[in-house]
Amino acid sequence: MNTLRKSIENEKITPYFVSWSQLEQEISLLFGNKTGNTEAKMKEGISLYKALLAQCSTEEERLEPLNNAERLKFIEENFATYAAFRQLQELFKEMQKKIASKRVILGKP
């Protein structure tokens, strides 16, 4: 449990969400303009999400949203679609909530 507490410390987790916030805006603009190549940015977002999952995992416990594997598979198979982008947004939001909840449980708000 102590290992998970250290892996979800604010200093270790915040950079993932800051990077996602910037990337999310870029992808949103690309989808909005319908002129940009969203594929490279979506792949970057998927990699960032997987890195976040790895950061929030220990040998004892793994923090992840409900149906994570199925949803991530959908995103990876359809990464050029707006539906995949929306799903990735939701996964990041849910991870943020899971992390906050776990911090409270572990006594590290």
C-alpha cells in the first residue's frame, strides 16, 4: 500500500494531466477544423494514458477505470475517430477521480 501511495503523489501524477490538458486542446482543434491529422496526436495521447496507468500500478494494486481494457482497445482500434477521442477524454477524467479517491483512502489528499 505504501508503494501505491508514493506512486500517486501529486508531484508524480500532475505532469500527466498537464500534458493531457495541452494535448486534449490540440486534438480538439484538429477535430474541430477537420483539416488536421489527428492520428499522431491521438497516438501520443494513448501513450500518455498508458504511462499514467503504469505510474498508478504496483505489484499489489492497479488503479484503472471500469472496463479499462475494453475501452482502451476500442480507442487503439479507432484512434482516428472522434468517438475514440471522447473515450480517451473520459478515461483521463475517470483516472483523475480514481487517484483522488485513493489518496483520500490512503490518507494523502
